[in-house]
Amino acid sequence: MSRITINDIQVEVFKDATILDAAKEVGIYIPTLCHLDLEQFNIENKAGSCRICMVDVDTNGRKKMMPACCTPVEEGMVVKTNTPEVVEVRRTVLQLLLSDHPFECLTCPKSLDCELQALAKKFGIYEVTCTGKMSTYEIDHSSKSIKRDLSKCIMCRRCETVCTTMQTVGVLSGFGRGFKAVVAPPEMEPLTESVCVFCGQCVNACPTAALTEINYISDVWKAINNPNKKVIVQTAPAVRVGIGEEFGLPAGTEATGMLTAGLRRLGFDAVFDTNFSADLTIMEEAHELIERVKKNENLPILTSCCPGWINFLEFQFPELLNIPSTCKSPQQMFGAIAKSYYAEKIGVKPEDMVVVSIMPCLAKKYEASREEFIKDGITDVDYVLTTRELAQMLKEAGINLDKLKDEEYDNPLGESSGAAVIFGASGGVLEAALRTAYEWITKKTLGNVNFKDVRGMEGVKEATVDIDGLKVNVAVTSGLGNARKILTKIKKGEANYHAIEIMACPGGCLNGGGQPYIHGDTSILDKRLKAIYSIDESKVIRKSHENPYIKKLYDEFLIEPGSHKSHDLLHTQYFKKNK
């Protein structure tokens, strides 16, 4: 331990702590921009690049200005965080950052959510005194998911940390020197020409609007207001435990009923639940798991619900393309069923139906545009909006979510089980599959449906499940850095698993790249997680194969899991992508 003094307050901290850590211990605020602390995922960005956190440090009589976020404490150190000199240095740094930043706050997608804007307000900067040349770059709209505007990059390198250290994708790094330095893909190439998987964690980490989602709100409004189109919407499991934060509700508020009511008021012709197709996914995936275990081939089976991790596999581990489940994601299954089974039921041509998805994820935008999900010119899913974009639409329409009375989803694509809602948390897909696989294999009723060993925010979880004497080895991983470790073991023949769930985002979809920003406060994720399992516990039906509308779908249309029709509509294939 080291004992230091901050603003005349003594504090004792571990020797590897920084001045910023010590200040937090005694409740002293030091502003930061480049610092990103995701302790829950063992990620911390200590770039020290923005210099907003400068403090006055006296170490054994040697005085100097030091960045608090990356300066380790020393025994006897005396720190001042609010002297006139310190405040002036911070104001100067802010002025320099603002002098090379576009003045587009009124039209910026991060307006009122921008950390640079918030600091300028906090320091009372109402005019920019530094003038000179400003950086200009062409905006990268190349992908269907992420917009990159380097004129707003402040070189904090937080995106680089999550892309390279946490996700191990390695697309973003420092490029150029001096005034022209930015964080970008190699040779400033567009994201679509890189190995970007569009997980969106860089967007969540960015303090400004250098990285944001591609916005489809105007397209959805046009569709809703087109009298010749039947516009339906589906909502992903994690959206209902995140969207309340955009309306001032406590983190982890379960907003399913309010969400459904709000979507109706926006003008959607029918409001459905992605949880329905999550149950459908389990029917197909559990059937596939059982078949592979029986034949002892193409094991371990890997879940395929997350398009970000599928992109990662296609780029980084193409030799393993034979082992993921061939099931489409719940989003794409919903679109395929909506434009076939449901369209037929209500007498609407598939080309006259518009399917909108509300997702916690940016990779879902990319997924909806993949060629294999377009058949005879008809896409499974037409538009994907993030949780943040939906909140923007509701506010634009003057709809205050927390003032609405709860409403139910429409049927037949709105009924779901508790197994479906836990898809929003890391471990949920595997747990849902185990609930069904157990009963299908044993022909017995599963009393305790809670497989708690696969739950939680840990990056890698392992368990052995006893299915009436059959020992099934399973693993759950979230965050692509952790996925790389598991996939490398499989590649080397060192893994002894039957099934593995992989999610690109740490903690799963509840921490997706399209969820409300948490600004480093990972305790919010724990609250979202708790809410998801609370919904599961409250459900009367907690197994996917007991969903009555799923049974009806097979009776009337799909016949059985794994049927020819199921494969035609609900399954896909994967492709090697060149780096």
C-alpha cells in the first residue's frame, strides 16, 4: 500500500493504483476523456493522451504537472487537483481540442450525450479562443452499420483499446502523425474493406461522434406512412431492459409493456416479439445439437445467434466454418416467418410487407443486408434500429415511455417463453437450448430449469451438464477476445466441449453496441442482467418447446424441427472472408 495526500486528504491505496484511482477513493472528481475503465472486463485505457486530467504533483520536493489517469502513486506523494494552474491547463487543453472540432452540436448524433460537449459546459467554455486550420476527412458510410467521421476524432484511443485489446479484432489503431493523426483502419481504408465485424463496441467507447451507428429512422418513418405497406416490428430481448434508461427510468427497469404500447403509438401495423423467434431458434438448434451429439460429428456445436461473432469466425477462423449451428439468428428467422407464414395468414404479399427490427446491436444492421438473407429480391428484414434510435423516434413523436400503460404483443408472433428472454444475457442461449434438449433426450420433465453455472458476466464459463447419465460439456464466452481463446483451443484439438455459446459483446446483448450508453459504469449491466432473469422467473412457460404458438407454427407450416421447409426458411451457411 502507498499513502498519499490529495487536496489535504490522506488516502491509502494499492501501489499499482493511479492518482485517478486514489482520487476516486476519497470522492474527488478529476475530468477525463481518454480514460476508459471497464474493470468488469479487465479492460482499462490509460493512454494519457487527452491531458484533461492533469494535476499538480509534489514527489519528495519535485513538483510537476502529471496526467492523473496514468501516473502511478508513490509513497508520500502530495497532489493538488484544483489549483488555478491546473484549471488553466485543463481549459487550454479543452480549447485546443475544440479548435479542431466541428461546431455541429445542434445536428450531431451525440448531442447531449457527448463527453467533450459535457466538459466544455462544465468548464464554462462558451467561445473558442484558439483558431487555425481544422482537420477535414471524408465520412465513411461504407457499411450498413457504423458511420465513421474522423473530423470528430480527438485521439483518445478508447476505440482502439476495445477493438484491439478487448475484442482482438485489430481494425483500429493510430494512423498518421502530428496534426493529421487519427485512429482508423490501416491506410485509412473504409470499414467494409477491413476485418471489422461491426460489433459496435468502438461506438460505445467513443466519447464524441467520431463513431456512431448508420441511422435508418427516416426510412422507417417513410415506411410507416406508406399506405401500401404492411409495416410490422419485432423487439429483441435486451431492448426491454435498456430502453427505459433513455427516458430517465432506473437502469434495469423492465419496460416490455411500455415498449409495446409505444411502438403501437408510432403507427406500426403489428407489434411482435423477437422472443417468439428465439423460441423457434431453440427448436431448430436443440434438434441440431442432439443430432450432432448422437452422430459425434461437427462438435462442438457453436451458437449462431450473434452476427458479430459470425463475422469474426468468417474472417479469423474459416477452417472452423463447419461447426457453428446452421440456424439463422432469431432476427432473421422472424423475418423469414413473417414474410411467409404470417404474410400468407393475413393475405399480404411479401413484397408489400416491411419488417423492422429493434435491436441492441449494430452487427444486426449488417446481418440484415447479407446476400444470403435476400431471396427472390425479398429481404428477411428491411430495417434495423438500435435501442437508441427507437428512443429517438419515440421522443420525436412526443411519446414518453414511462407514462404509457402496459400493453401485450400481437399474435401469432408475439408469444414467448422465459427461455427466449434470457437470450439477452451471456449464457442465455445455451441455457435455453439445454432446457429443451434435456426433455427431448430423456422424455422426462425438467423440474429445475435454472442452469446457473452458465450465467453471469464472466468472460468464459464452463460446465458439465448431466442429462440422465449423458455428460454434456458446455462453455459460454462473451467478448471476442475470449472467443478467440476458445476457438484457438478448438483449432488445436484441445477443447472437449459438446456445445459452446459465443457472443461478440462482453456480457452478451444487454451490452450491445446499440444499447443506451453506460459511459464506463458497468454496474448498469448488472442491473440489466438481473432484470432479464427476473422476467424469465415470472413467466408461466419457461421452455421454448412449450410455447403454444411455436407448436401451432410447426403443425400448420414447418412440420417438424429439421424438416426440409425449416431448412429452407430458417437455416443458412457461412463463408470464408478475405482479410
